[in-house]
Amino acid sequence: MGVEGTIEYISDLLSSVKKKKKKKQMQTVALKVRMDCDGCARKMKGVLSSVKGAKSVDVDLKQQKVTVTGFVEPKKVLAAAKATKKKVEIWPYVPYNIVSNPYVSQAYDKKAPPNHVRSIPATATVTESTMDDHYTNMFSDENPNACSIM
């Protein structure tokens, strides 16, 4: 076999490693799209069905929500949806029982579907809390002037 055979073997081995591609994972991308009629919904479904890797597209006209499931990238789905000249954003709502403070002013949204609030980062609750510190300190065991209820 010799040195040349060994070099060819290692070369073939390394080239086969480079050819492997990562498989995209199955994802669900939810978008909030401003749709007025069934024609808008059909147009959105047609455009998003043509995205490479999309397996299914569900359109909910009442909630103005479009859900794309498949081996897709969220950025590409968002770009394809924006190409229709509609107002599009990533679905901003989550169930209210997941959020720690669902009635903080940034989270509460009157336009949200039932039992949903706007998704906010955890840092938003640091500046605005639902309880006032004065009341929590009033009954604290660490406060020597605290009120004690027996």
C-alpha cells in the first residue's frame, strides 16, 4: 500500500466527512398577518406553501394567524410572508399561564386571543412589579418594626 495509498485513503476519508450536511429540524413557525378576507388568506397560503421545506400551512383568519410546519427556517418564512406586502410579525402571544406576571403593562394586550398575553422578556418584570415593596416589607420577618398577625 505504501505512503501514496495511505495519503489517498486519508484524503478520501476527510472528503467524505465534508460532504455530510446537517438536516434541518422540523419546526413550526407562527406568524401574525393582517388579513381582511378569504382572498388574503388564500394568497398567504399559496406563498407560504411554496417556501422550500414547508409541509403544511394553516391559516386562521379569525385570529389572523398563519402556522407553517416543516423543515423551514423562520427567517425565510418571514421574508416570504413580507413579500406579499402585508403587515407581518412573528406570533407574539403565549398562553397566560406560562408567563410569570401576565398582567404587567407590556404583556397585557386587549387584541390578544382568549387566554393569551403578549410574550415579553424576563427583564421587563424587573422594573415593574405587581406587588409594591412597601407591603412586602410590612409583614417581613426580617423587619424589626414589622406588623405581626397572630
